[in-house]
Amino acid sequence: MRNKSACVDDRLFAEMTGQTEAHLVSCRSRASSGAAELLIHKDAFEPLERLRNKASEAGFELAIASSFRNFDRQQRIWQEKAAGKRPVYSVDNRLLDTADLSDEELLWSILRWSALPGTSRHHWGSDLDVYDAAAVPTDYRLQLVPQEYEPGGPFADFRQWLDGLIANDEAEGFFHPYAQDTGGVAPEPWHISYRPVAERYWQQCDFAFFQRLMDSEAWPLSEEIAQHADLIFRRFVRLEPA
Ligand SMILES: [Zn+2]
């Protein structure tokens, strides 16, 4: 697969990198009263509704913190982190002073928590960050940190229910792509993915795709990225263990 010289067509490339919304529909969470529009891949809409209904029946209110994210938004996150205008955390989640870091240290620290623009699964429309709106007051400030989903946290019961559903293959096609810590991307118990859609993109997500992406933009830290392109691709895009 790595040797394939041909790359995906332009439409698919745009879908994989969050540069089109043509295949998306609105999936505004019942719990969300904010103005922000939530978009999801049209093929994942009905399965998500079924999952929401299952959650209600079990006494939860499956709410969406984040769904489709476009390329520009992910690029802004990256640029701000690389420029030290947004907090950067170490591999073990300590706040770092970016002035103390080499470019290479900065690169690995950002990658642990933020996908390189164009490689986020949130570009696909198949992936969502979810929580239980019934477990917290309406003015709760969601942080999306592991503690909220661990025993004692407000979403521990919701997580246990959802993980059980996934384990029994009853989650309407959704699964956790970041369940294990392989040393690359940090585990995210709140992140679920609709497999039938995600799998199509995942299969096209090869090194030729990654190179086309790298060649298409002027990146912050581009020298470091070019130097470690193969490792970044394996660890942070393909999620291969070290
Ligand atoms: Zn996520």
C-alpha cells in the first residue's frame, strides 16, 4: 500500500481533508442550544439517531460536543499551538512552556493532542465527541478530559454503557478508534466513529495521500515534519504502536 504512487481523486481528497461539506448533513444535538452548527456524514445520520434513541432508553442523553471539523479550523489550532498562542501539553498532559522546547519537542507534543490539519478523523464527518448531557447541569463546562469519563466522573456510567454496547456490536456501527494508548495519539473515551463510513476513508489514507497533503500546504514546523514524515504517518495517522 505504501508504494502506491497514485493518489485518491480530488473529490475524495477534499472529503478526507475537511475541504468540502457536500456530503454532510446537520446533526444538531437535542441538548445543544448553542448556535454552532454540527455536521455529520449523511450516511451516519440515521445510525446516530438510533444510537441516541438507545441512549435515551437507557436513561442517558447522548450529546455531541464536536462532529465535523473543517481543514481551516484544524489548521488554526495547529498554527496557534506552534506559535505558542494556545496551550501545549506534554505527552503526560503537563502544561508546557513552548519557549523552552526545541522544534522537534514542540512537534511531538502538539501531535499527541492535535491531529495535523488534513489528517483529523473529524474531517471525515464519521467521527464525533460525545457525552451525557443528562449527567451535568446545562451550564457545565465540558473539558473532554479522561477524568470526566473515569469512575467518579460525571460520564463514567455513560461510558460504561457505551463501551458495553460497542463490545457487544450493538452500537449501530460506532466504535472507539482511540481506545488504546499506543504512544501516539492520546486515548479519547469520548471519541466515537461510524465504521462503515470511516473505513472507506481509512483505506485510502495511505502514504501517497499523506505526501500529497504535505505538499499541498505551507506548514508551521514544516522542516521537522518533512524530516519525520514517515514516523508521523505511522504513529499519528495510522496509529501504529511504537
Ligand atoms: Zn474527537
